[in-house]
Amino acid sequence: MAKIYFLLIALIVCLAACAPSQQAIQTAIARTQTAIKTSTRRPTVTPQATHTLIPTLTFIPTHIPIITPRKTPTPNVGTLDNPFPFGMLATLSRSSGGEKIIFILQIKTVMRGQDAWSAIYSANRFNDAPPAGMEAIMIELYAKNISTSGILKFEKYDFSIVSRGRFIDAFDYSPCCLKNAGFLEFEILLAPNGEASGWIASMVSEGDQSPILAAGSDQSGRGGIYFSLASP
């Protein structure tokens, strides 16, 4: 601004001192305007863009627990619902005289219907035929005492037949004298390492395709080990 005033004063002095020419006047005016424009030019300010940060949202996944299905336990074999398969060698134990005896029991042969009744009748003509709706059955069993001590004992009263839900024991039907027809009865007494086979005779419901032998159950049907009598 001081420079502008200086030029104005100089112009005035020049005008006052002498009458300047027209060209001089125009030159002075042009210089004055140029000085004004130069002095009044304002610096250009370039605004800097404000950097706005847009936050990135990270979604935290909801924790979904992995549910592992529980394993279905395998039912114990030898029960009424899951008897030992026909012909399987079952390793069992029982207590006798305070001793635990380990032994093997197996269903070897099953004969039923007319064949079984013919054998029973041949053994003793006084054996009764099964009642109506029932048929005779004969079962060959194998046992071995694999304990180091103790005596294994079985007789026909230790066994029951389960046919269509009914327990049939030796008190319901018990043909006798099977050895007379060449069938050694399963009444055994085995020392350690002793083994034997024998037969028991009973009855089942006619047409029953899945009868079961119960060994060692009481008169109420509790306890015992169960074997399928349905041969494959």
C-alpha cells in the first residue's frame, strides 16, 4: 500500500510541476492500475479435503455350539431283547458254593414239531403230547467249565422256554427218559476243564419263529441268560 501512495504522490507532483502530455498521463494511470491489481491480489488458498474415515464394521459371528450326538450304547447281548445268536459260544459266569465259575454255553441243535414229538414218544410212550396250540421242541446244549476251580452244575429245571412272551419251564411240560431214545439229557456236573453235551425237551407255541431259551432265570422270569432258538 505504501508503494501505491508513493506513486499517487509522484503523479500529483508531476501534474503540479508541469502539464504532462496525454501519453504520460495514460502511462502513469496504467502503472497505477497495475500496481493496485498486483498489491490487492489475494493468495489462492486451496482447501485441503477433510479425510473422513469410514470405519469398517467387522461382524463377530454368533457362536453356535456344535452339538455332537451322543453315541447310542450297544445293548448287552444275552438279554431277553437281545439274546445270544443261535450257535454262538457264550462265555458266562455263575456263583456256586461261594465260588465264581466261568463256563461256555452253546445251543448246538434244535428239533421241533413232529420230529421232536416222535423222539419224545419213542423215549417213553407215557410222555404227554403238548396241548393244543403248542408243539414239542428238543434242544441240544454244549457246556464247558473253563474255571480253575469250582464245579459247574446244570439240570433241566435251570432252563425255560420263552415263546410268544410266555415262560415255559420244566414244571409246565417235562418229558422224561430221553436217553431211552438215544438222547442224553442235559444234566451235568463238570469239574474244571470238563465239557459235555445233552438234550432238554419242552414245548413252544405253534408257528413261533423266534423262541428263546432262558438259562438260570427264576420262577418269576427275572435274571438269566437268553439264547435264540431260531436257527439261521
